[in-house]
Amino acid sequence: MSEAAGWRAVATLYNALLTAMVVALVARRGAEPAREVVFQHFRRQHLEKFLAGLKKLGLDRLPHAVACALYHYHSNALGGVLTEYVRESDRKAWVRYPPPRWMWRGSAIAAIPHEVSAAMLHGWHGHNGVSLGNPRLGFVCTGMTVDGMPGLEGYYLEHDRVLVPEERVRFAYGEETMPRFDPATAPRLDATQWPAERLQRAHCRYATEYLRTLLPTLQALLGASDANAELGRVARLIGLQYHAELAAALGSPSNLSAGDRASAVHYARWLAAMQRAHGETVETLEDGTSICVRLAGWRLAGDVQLTDALGAFDAWNALWVGACAAHDRFLRLDTRRALRDGRWAIEWRVLPQAGGSR
């Protein structure tokens, strides 16, 4: 398995998990709770990443409208999102996300209400001017894919006056449309600063950072117990649904029913490969009929402050429990985890269950 294949597999997994979590909130709790989660999620990401990201991409000295549009154009493209950009002037610059939308993967887009999609713009795009200390800067949205438009598009505009908070994002469907985008003349990141390997890592990190932000956001809004239950339910389903695709991507078999040691070895190797693609330090041990996979820590959570860190881990772990069941329903994945003085100890054992062949 190549490193790049692992990074792509992890990115696919977390893209699916994020989309499924929002769809589940809409279906089980309603549009308003889902809207609030999306808003708080993107506001948290904005506050953590926007200003530092501008500097990293070399955009911090550009006119504010141009810098913001280019920020979204480059940062989303690094994550594998289709993006377009047009600069009209120093005070007006467009960004567009054509379909298919990364955020609302596949047919899930049909379940996303206007206000839930708009919450992303309010959480991030509408706060750029505030973070830049420019109260005249706002975002005008001229279309969203969830409303049947051929893409989410809009422009940053530096107005002649200070905007009140409710003016920082404005919807203006039918008034304007983004000018034609020319890929041949589009801005590109410096290839010497962004070689292929760094781009591939960024693609993976883009998706994992979404989950890293989602964990504390859900716990803060739903309460730790409900957040962990909701995320764990969805994570198990995504593990079940996506294992075959991701196993194939890593050259591993799936949908077995032997329940034997060979099947356990296949799953343990896949699990270890997925964890290495996260950047984890992984150790694999064989002990009798079971296979053990150990992590030296849980880098995904990093320095995130969680009300219930162990519960968040268990919710995330449902991904791998679900994937194991999809790989071979006659295997069992036993998990041991501990957190002491900020240090994680994590161990999975893959072993046969009664009912499978031997």
C-alpha cells in the first residue's frame, strides 16, 4: 500500500462521516439543531485556522476581498474540493464551489436544508472581515447547490461603510453570477513550496481536521452523552458502509465470513494501515488466535479540549467496530483505551467469535 492511498482512504472516510453526521442531525433532531452545529463547527475552525492560513498561503498582504476569496480557493482545493476564483477588483473577488459538493457527499445533498448549508457561510465567510479588523468586508452569496443552483458561489465585497452583523452575509440570488473561470490563467501555489507529497498529506489533513473540530462542537451543543451517542451511531454505520471501498483502496480483502485467524490478520493489517495514514505510531503483535494493534497515542484529538475524551474516543472507535463487522461478521474487535495525565494507551484485539468457521 502506498502512503498516498492511505491518505486518500482516510480523507474519504472522514468526508463521509462529516456528511452523514449532519444528515443524521437533520433527520433525527431537525434543521435548527443541525444548523447550529454547522455554524459553531465552522466558526470554531475559522477562529483556529483563518489568520494563520492566510500567512501560510502567502495571502496576508493582499487586499482583503482578494485574500479571502483566494484563501477559500486554495485551501479547499488542497482538500480535494472543486473551486474556482475570479478577481474583479481589489475590493471584489469571487469564489465558487461547483458540483459535486465535497461537503454534501453524493445523494446526501438532497437532505440538506437551505439554512444548514447557509450556516457554513455565516460561521466562516461572514466572519472574515471581523478577524481581519475590517468591518466593511462582507460576503454576498449568489447561489447554493442545495437550492438547485449550479454550485455555491459568491463574492467578497469591501463596502463603503461599516456593516452590521446581519449584513456580513447577504443572499442575492438572480442579481449577479460569477464571471467565467479560466483554469489556464488561474492562480497556483508555488510548486516548490507545495510538492506532490505535501499536497497529498494536505488532502488527508483537510478531512481529519473536520472531525477534530466536530468532536468538541458536538459535545458543547448536545452534551457529552448525547453527542457521543449520536456520533457513535453514525460512525458505526459509516464503518459498515465504507469498509469494502476502503479495503479495496488499500489492497485488502473484505466481506469475508471465515471468522478465523487469517481473516483477523487481514483486518488487523488494514486497521493498522489506516491508523498509520492518520500519522499514528502503530505496533502490531500476534498472540495466539488474536492479533493486537496498538497506538502510542491518539493524534487525531491532539490538544482538543473535550468534556468527555474517553466517550469521544468510543464514538470514533465505532468506525473501526463497524468496519470489522463488515469485513467479517464472525470476528470481534475488542478495544482497550486509557487516558492518564494526558497520555493515551490504545489497544485493539481482533479475534474470532463463536459462529464462524475455524
